[in-house]
Amino acid sequence: MFKFLHISLLLLGMAFGTSARAESVLFLNPGATDEAFWVSYSQFMQAAARDLGVDLRILYSQRQPEMTLAQARVALQGPDRPDYLMFANEQYIAPQILRMANQSGVKLFIVNAALTPNQQALVGDRADRIGSLVPNDEEGGYLLMKELIRLHPPVAPGASIELLAFSGLKITPSSQLREQGMQRALAEHPEVRLRQLVYGGWTQQRAYEQARQLLVRYPKVSLVWAANDEMAFGAMRAVSEIGKMPGKDVLFSAVNTSPAALQAMIDGRLSALLGGHFTLGGWALVEVHDHAQGVDLNRYGGRDRQIPLLQLIDKDHARRMLAMGTSPDYGVHFRKLSAKGRPASYRYPFNLQTLMH
């Protein structure tokens, strides 16, 4: 009897051992289910989860922060809690989620937009917040503007180049940072005149309606800077309707590597394209999986990190990325990126090169 009980406990231990290895992660995706960027972001995460053996669930909030908070409440205070909750500080909701997480036993990882310095001061240091990973949004906005200006034909001394800018949402950190980067580039180029900056809310339709009015007001515009691809396409439609040619009469820039944006880059309708940050959730999962394996993230580049994922995508990159989109695993060996057992000098190689190897 004793022997049987001992074997049963051993089997139980094995069962628990197996389940303990497959940590459960819930990602609260702030985007909409029909948004190319956030869908590709989820797909890359799912590829990472498959390779790492992580039990991943994803919930979309359709760009409604109150829905994210409701999802977080159920996850953190309900009976079926994940081991890890991953979320973005979209529209600055992180402190509310951190409050809900008190005593929940769930570990937290923030992606895309980390705590602001003010929020950090308010919430202090917490053992359950294991890390954050954000892209180089400010630098991205700067690189995009610099590339757009570089591609514009030179103008006569004293003449100016007219620009329209489409930012996302005023209350989104990534939007504000990209805008700051754009303004930094403009400070270096007094010949470029920003006629107007508007908030297109990341959507094609809104940017189209705004561009129709702005092009009447500013008929000499020859540059359009957009903080995502959807807004660039909206403005592009308005430019085409007045008989001008995108990529020739008006140069466009955009952020995101959606199939449509990559194709527009190849076709020359987009002149400058920035992307790569759709991979961020997948890279974050590597860190979460490492944490579950007992890795101290502080040893490998710090627990709160910004990584230069936003890079300029040329036509060659665009062709390769478009071809890669059909591969369900993106050809990345996520397990090989682990810091487990590595020397302290190791740094996670989270970049486009790892993706494009």
C-alpha cells in the first residue's frame, strides 16, 4: 500500500513537473482583430510560444482601454489566473492593472509602452513586475523623417519643402514618441515646413478625411509623414484623388510591415518605411520563458529595456519580409535565444537581423 502511495505521489509530482514547465501567459492585445499590425504581432508571439512550449492566450480589446482593464480584472482576480500577464501601457492604463495585480500571484511584463517616469515614481518597485520591453519609437520617428527629407529633390535656396504629418492618438506613448522624433529631425532641416500635424487615430478612413481638407488648404505639400501604414494609405488615397502620384509628386512615409505596406514600398508608392516592432511580443516571450526557468533578467541587459527594433526597410528587405510572411514559424529558433546558462556578457539578439538571417 505504502509503495503504491509512493508511486502515486511520484506520478503526481511528474504531472505537476510537466505543467510547471509549460508556463501560462495571457497577452492583452490593445489592438483590433482586423488591424494588420496587431494581428501580425500576435502571430509572431504564437510562433514563439510554439517553439518555447509556452501556453499562450491572447485577448484583443479592439482599441478600448476599458475593455483591457475588464480583461485584466478577470485574469488577475478570477479563479483561472495565468502565471504571467503581458500588456501594453496603452493610453497609460498600467498603474490600474498594477493595482489590480496586488496579491494576485500573477507576474507582470509590460510591452510596447513602459511605465512613464511619473507612473514609475507612483507605483515604486514591485517584485511581481518582472520586466518591460519597448521599441525605439522616438528614434523611429526621427529616422523616418530624415529618410523622407533625404529622398526629396533639392530645392532652391530660400525655398521650402511643405510637409503634412499624421500622428496616432494624443494619449498613446508610441504616438507621442514618434512625433518627438519627427520634430527632432525637423529642427535639423529648417527648409522643411510642417504645415500641419493631425491625429488620425491610427485609422485609414480618418486620415483620408483629414487629408482631403488639408490638401485643399496646403496644395504645395510634397511630403507626408505618417506614424503608421493605415494613415499613410488614407492620405495616399486623398492625394491620388486630386490627380497627384504618390511616390512621385508627393513622397510618403509609414511605420509597420503589413503586406500592403511592404508591397507599396516595392511599388514605390511608399518612399520610406519603418518596421520590425511587430516582433516585440515574441521576443518578450523569450524573456518570460527564461524567467520561468529561473533566469535573472537583470543579469542580461536589465529588466526594463528599449531595443532598436524600428529600422528602415528598403525594397530588398520588403521583398524578403513579404516572402517570409507565409512561413508560420518565421524561421526563428526562439529557444536558441535563451539566456539560460549563458555568461553575464550575453545580450538577447532581438533585432531584425535575427529575423532576416
